[in-house]
Amino acid sequence: MPFIRRFTVFLCMACLPASTLAAELMVSAAASLTNAFRDIGRRFEQQHPGTVVRFNFAASGILLQQLRQGAPADVFASADQATMDRAAAEKLVDGLTRRNFAANSVVLVAPARGGPDLATLQDLLSPAVERIGVGKPATVPVGGYTKQALEAAGLWTPLEAKFILADSVRQVLDYVGRGEVDAGFVYRTDAALARDKARVVLTVAGHAPVLYPVAATPESRSPGLARSFIDFLFSEPGREALRRYGFENP
């Protein structure tokens, strides 16, 4: 009898229309997209009843490593082109779905209260600056942009002994906000979320444009839904959410 009941339940579920069954979408996204994508996820769910959007936020390079190891993901959004290039070369994403959906800028920040007086990158050479928060260049895109800018200014090697390396842009921001470093390099969008803890000293130049690419993965369990999510980033609700958190059009 228990078997018959279970079999009957299975048959009933099998007869349900697909629209009544919850669809799950897994999005792996750069840490700097956390707030904007959570907002976008809620909006996407509202327009796609029965859909649940789940996120995995981390540094882009770490997300790439996870994809290599077989971590489930339907959509991958990176904070730089180089990481997405590697993902495409390794066929971890569907290159035909790749699109740039947002732009950002790198800023130098210092603790909101106290800390050394800074106005230029050269001021980081001051003995008063003992610790500088920098994302790990190999895995954290903001760290890669930082390295490009400091190398262009001839400052990477002179400052290297002061670097406190972080696993994500949000970790750099935390270091600055807690006063554990005298300065740090983050995205403007992240700095805007912590105005009470960090102040922007200057906008950094001398690096590649900060463009965010997104693509569906070939192993997606819901390829149609993955493409719909990517399209949603370019819809007015998606663009409005990105603007709300300081992202610009690519």
C-alpha cells in the first residue's frame, strides 16, 4: 500500500504542467555584483513565477576555479575580460551567449576617519602609509586592474612590501573600513556602499576598462532560463537595478 501511494504521488507530479514546478537558476557572479544581482534576482523571479534564482558570489578567479572543478552554474558573470576569456577558451561558458553588461571604475579609498593624508598615488610612498589593501592580482580582478595602474605609474614594485593581499574586493573594503589598512583599491560601486567607513581619495587611471561580461554555461540545466536571465540584465528593470548600485552601461 505505501508503494502504491508513492507511485500515485509520482504520477500526479508527472502530470503537473511545467509552469507549476519550480525552476532553479544558479548564477556565479563577481563579489562586486552582490547587491545589484540580489536586487536583479528578486525582480527576475517576479517576472518568472516559480523560478528561484540562487547566487554564488566570490572573486572572479575563484569562481573560474570552481567551474573547472565542476561546480554547478547556469550563468557566469565576471568582473573582467581576462577571466571570461579563460573560461571561454576552456569551454566552461558558451561564447555565443557572452555579452558585456556593465562598467565600473577603480578608486583609491582610505578610512573615513583618521589615517594618513592622501591625494595622489605617489602619496602611498609616504612612511605614514604602512599597509595598503590590494586584491590578489591572479584571482581578484580589481587586484589585476590595480597592478596595471601601479605598474603604469612605476609604483608597483616600490609599494609591494606594503600590500595586504585580499581574496575579494569586499575583503579589501572591510580592511579599510575597520582601519586595518591605511588605504585600499576597490571599485567605485563598493566604495559607495560604505561611505560611512571609507572615503574615496581618487579615481585610478592607467588600467584596462572595467567591463563586466556574462555568459551561460554549456552544462546549464536550464539553458533557456539562463539566456532569459542574461537578457534581463539588458531590460529596463535590470538596467535600473544596475544604475541604482552605481554601475554604468558598458
